[in-house]
Amino acid sequence: MQANPADVVLIAGNHLRDLSLLRWLHLSHPKVAPVLLVDNCDRDLVVGAFRAGAKGLFLFSDSPLRSLCRCISSVARGQVWINSQQMHFLLDALSQVPALRVVNVKGKPLLTAREEQVVALVADGLSNREVAVELGLSEHTIKKYMLRIFDKLGVSTRVELVLYAISNGESRSAEWLPGIA
């Protein structure tokens, strides 16, 4: 629970696809708690709104107007305002991992499934040691994977690898391979 109440900002939009205002508000005023007001929403809007920094998503079509006061009060106290369907959208998005589909000119994948896993975990901010624990491998094995990945993708630092993963990634269901090197 938040010690000091947050300032709540309401942003109205219907099928708001451009979340740049929400993102700007979140980055330039991190103590402000934005609530997006919409008539209807889909999975992409819900996930996009919370990724852009929303602390609440108020759906007029499912909630009476008097619930808006409860929404504002809850968000001001540091809580998140979200309905069950929207929560399922977010949980589904969390179970997705970034996946690299890097192929050569003949369409053959450049990275193995395990290498793609390593890249996804590094892109999530895990250290080599944390990746090793997650995959049940040694830290030395992860270092060897990283060197092979760097070589295959033509990058030389973790930062370059993460930027590559972000710009070339797509979402897919999490598939964890057994901890076999």
C-alpha cells in the first residue's frame, strides 16, 4: 500500500490505440496514477494501457458511473482498478515470452530453441546466473550460449542483444525446455 495518496488523472478515449499520452504521462510524472476511461476494450488495448503505465481501466459499458468514484479512490490509495476479464488479458500476456524468429536467407532458423530461451530471459533483465538457475544449467554454460548467440546475431554486448530482441521479437507461449545443455 502506498504511503502518500497518488494524484489520479483520468484519460478518456474510445478504442485508444495510440497510448503515447499515457506513456508520456507515466514517464514524465511517475507519481501520477492514470486511469483510462473507455466504452469498450479488447486484449491489445488492455495490455497496451497497462504497459504504458495505466493504474486503472474503467469500462463505462460494464460499470455504473457511480463506480467511477470507487475507481478513483482505489487508484489514489495505490491499488489497481481492473475487472476480471482485463485481469485475464494481463495474465495471458504475462505467460507470453519474447521469441526471436531469426532466419537466414533460406528461411532456416539461426538460433536453437534453447538459445531463443536464453535471449528471452536476458531481454527480461536476468543475469547469466539467474538465467542458469531458471534453466537448470551452469553459469558457464550460459556464458557459452551467450557467446554463440552474439556470434550468430552479429552483436557484441548484452545491450545490443536486448535491443535486437526487442526490435525482432514476437510473443509466443512460454515453452521451457528441460535443463539439458
